[in-house]
Amino acid sequence: MAVHSKEEVLQSLDDQVFGASFLPHPLPKYRLPTQETDPAAAYQLVHDELLLDGNSRQNLATFCQTWVEPEVRKLMDECIDKNLIDKDEYPQMAEIEARCVHMLADLWNCPDAANTQGCSTTGSSEAAMLSGLAMRERWRKKQRQAGKPAAEPNLVCGPVHACWPRFARYFDVELREIPCQGNRLLMSPDEVLKRCDENTIGVVPTLGVTYTLQYEPVREVAMALDDLEEESGLNIPLHVDAASGGFIAPFIHPSLPWDFRIARVKSINASGHKFGLAPLGCGWAIWRSAGDLPEDLVFSVKYLGGNMRTYALNFSRPGGAIVAQYYNFVRLGREGYTKITRDCASVGMWVADQVKKLGIFELIYDGRGGIPGCMWTMRRGQNPGFTLYDLADRLRVKGWQVPAYPMPPNREDLVVQRVLTRFGLTRDLAGLLIQDMQNAVKHLTRNPPSKSLTRQSAGGYLHS
Ligand SMILES: Cc1ncc(COP(=O)(O)O)c(C=O)c1O
């Protein structure tokens, strides 16, 4: 999306050109150039522009993987010309994708991992759309069979990632999002039940809430829905948004039941490109059984002389990230993922402890029992003369991107700051971060800004 005003762009079309000593001629920025440019010069030009982007390794806002092994780069390069949808032309890539589906189904304790359905996606957002559509279709069919109206579906969730409101708007589903209340920043079984009725297509707990990194109580919500079914006959399925947690809980919280061990969980999504350690462009949606993915949504594509079932929002798509995901599975196995995830979590707990020692913050998530990382707010009654937005701004001077943001509806008053300790943020780098935080706090205490930054003036960023 363009970040310039229309006037700026129009002005640019006439005025703005690239000019550099290695270029044989000035190049327009907003018009297709008339002349060709030497590849080395064109490369240098684009490469130099990208220098202005933040350094992704220091971007502690993102859940996405920013460090990969050299072998992953090689495989990505080898797959650059392979289209994942061309199952007939690239059957081995299709086979690799299918193996990943079954490995994940098994990892998430699917009762029939060898025969269930699942698909790769570009990330959890696409996986959420596909899982949401499957829920809506299953519900519609059930309503029609019972001779009941099927025009007003709703979906119940806690404070979800933006992909769910998007799903709801694009696919005409009412989103019943449970707002935060006081210290309750996640969904609770009681709040879920208050919002369920016979038009509820499903409930979506998040395993690793984007705002707080904490797990929502999947098992407790499932038990409440079991009781509801017993009392009223309403049978409401669960879909778990395990964008990050799907690649964390199996390795460091193995006794936590959140997955297909719970009979009510009919589907799960996760981002391969987050704690799955694949490069960007890899997500997964897996169903409990083949029957949980409505047949009407599945298309058949010719594959090795047979037919391959596909379920996707895209058609053409690069396959490299999926191949790299498979590489990671083969390369790391359960042992490697466990080691890496445990390390990430221990760095998160260490950062949390150091942040607490700074004395002016209150931890909201201390890195224990959820996604590797931590989250804090300014200690109640504390007025150090600067805001978390000022601190985030000051840390940018050292290249660190540590977002400050308000919590979602009902607790917008609570401004927090969050760090994700992904693979690649070593204990050594985390030590440097803490040093820079100490210095930033000292600097801001000695030189309090005359006008503190706010969400608006800081140009806040939160995400993904
Ligand atoms: C809980 C949750 N769901 C979905 C998403 C979207 O994932 P993706 O960026 O892979 O589309 C995110 C991203 O951070 C997330 O945290």
C-alpha cells in the first residue's frame, strides 16, 4: 500500500529520480524507466534502498523467523522456479507438502494422522480463512439438514489476531470477540458460553495470543462446551489458532492438552514461518479427520496420473518455504525443535527477569508457560517522565524494534511493550538489548521529553 499522498506521488512522477555515480542515467522512481540498466547497477540501486529498512534480527516485534541456516537459502534458491500448485509438474514437492501435513497431524496428536486432511498456506492468515470457511460450511450443512436458517453465522473468540476480523468481514460471519476485562486479558469459559448460540460456527482459542503471548485455556473452554452440549444439545466445535504455539507447546509444554487430544478440536492452524523456523510464506491448516473438511471446498488437481485434493485461496505460489519447512523437520526432528524452543524460552525468561530488575516496569507476561518472550507495562503509580512509546523510540536509535501498544478493547488504557525471543536472538544479543534498555532508561530519566510520544505520534506498530 502506498505511503505517499496522491500529491506527493504525482509530484514524484515528474520530479523524483534515482541518481548515483554507478548509474549511466537518472532513473524515475514512479514511472517505468524508458531505458535498460545494467543488472549490477540496478541491483546496487535496489540493494542500497533496502539498507533503510530495519534490521530484521533486531526486530523483536515480529513472530516470524529472521534467521535461517545456509541450507535453507540453498533450497529456497533451488525452488525459485517451482510453482507449488503444479502438482503434475513437480510431484515431489507435492509429496513433501503431504508429508509435512501428516507429520504435523501426528505432532498435534491427531487420532488418524495418516488419513486426515490438511494443507500448506502462505501463513496463518490464509490458514485461518480456510479453517473458518470449513467451520462455516459444516455449520451451514448441519442447519440445512435440521431445516433451520443458515444466514447469520457467528464465531466466538478472545482478543484475536487481525486475520479473524478479516475472515469475518470477507466471509460474512459475525465475530463475537470477548473483550478484555480488568486483569482478564484472555478468553474465559464463562465469557465464551455467554456468546454461544445455535448460529455459532465455532469457538477459536488462541495458543499464544498476539498481544500477550499467553495461551488461552483450550481444555477449560472445551469442557465448558461439553457441558453446554449436555444441557442444550448445542455441539460447537473448536478451532485452535496455534500460529505460534503449534510449534512451541508440543516441544516444551508436552503435557498441556490443547490439540487433537481434545475431541472437540476439529482443526488447527499454525505458521511454519514463525516458531516452525521456515522462511516467510509458510503456514498450515490441519483437520482432525478427513470428514471435518467439507468436500464442497476441496478441488481436485491431476497428480502423478491420479488426483490430488487441494484446498487453498491462492493458485500460483512459490514452494520454497514449504520445502524448507520439510528440511527443518528432517534436520531437527523433535530433539532439535525441543532444544531450540527451550533456548528461546529461557532467553525470554531471562529478559523478563532483567526487565523487572529495572525497577520501573511491571511484568504482565514473564516468559513462562506461553510463547518465548515477555511483556510489561509501566509500574502502577510510576511516572518516570517518559512513556513506553518514548522508550521504544529511544531503542530504535540502537536498531532495536520493541513495540509499545495499547491492549485491545476495554483495556486500551493499558499500554504495554513486548519482546519476542525467537531463534536467532541469542542470550548474548539479549544481553546487549538489556544493556541498551538500561542506557535508554537512564537517558530518558535524565532527559525527559518535553512532550512524550503517544500511540499516534509514535506511529505505533504491532504485529505479527
Ligand atoms: C495468533 C495469530 N494468528 C494469526 C496470525 C497471522 O499469521 P501470519 O502472519 O502467519 O499470517 C498471527 C501473527 O502474528 C498470530 O499471532
